[in-house]
Amino acid sequence: QVQLVESGGGLVQPGDSVALSCVTSGLAFRKYPMGWFRQAPGKEREFVAAVNWSGDLVHAGESVRGRFTIRRDDEKNTVFLTIDNLKSEDTAVYYCAAGRLRGPGSPNAAVYTYWGQGTQVTVSS
């Protein structure tokens, strides 16, 4: 059974950073591209960032460009997302997802096969 479990969310202040983790099990992690998406109340799901299966190609959504880091640790079957200089509009539930076997990281949610349950990030003073 494939599982993706996000953690690291919570209440953070504007201007601070947040570090999210997504631990996976039940899949050959090193062969899958990984992505992060988010969804705010009343809004559609939005692409945040993705890394391809080999870890050498990264894509970023426009909303976090210049403020994010995504990396994967294949030994730990984990993908990490850090967002700096948080703004109130970063408030959302953040989801990680695993894409197609040996595929590229993609901003298209439809190509992702497995999803986590999400972790809430609230940016507020």
C-alpha cells in the first residue's frame, strides 16, 4: 500500500519560513517525480513545486518562485519543501504527490498518481 504522509505545517508568522516533509512508503521512491501542491479555502488546487525522479530538474509555481527549496532524499524516501518569507496568501493545505514512474516533475496535477492527506500551513500574526 502506497502512503505519503506530510508534516511540518502549523501557524507561522509573516516573513518566517516553513519546512515541510513528505515521507513515502510502498513505492520505489527514487523512480518517481515528486510534487507539492496547495489549496486554500474557496480556491482551486495550485501547483507549488516539483522535482524530477533523478533530482536534477526542479519546477516552481509562480507564487513561490524565488522563495522556495524543494529537494529529495532517496535514502529516506522523503521529499522536502521549504518556503521562505511567508505571506498570508501562502495559507493553505499543502499536499505532496508522486508522479509517473521515471517521469518529469510537472505542474499538472493530473499526472500525479499518489497523494498525501495534506498539512495545514497558516500564515498569520
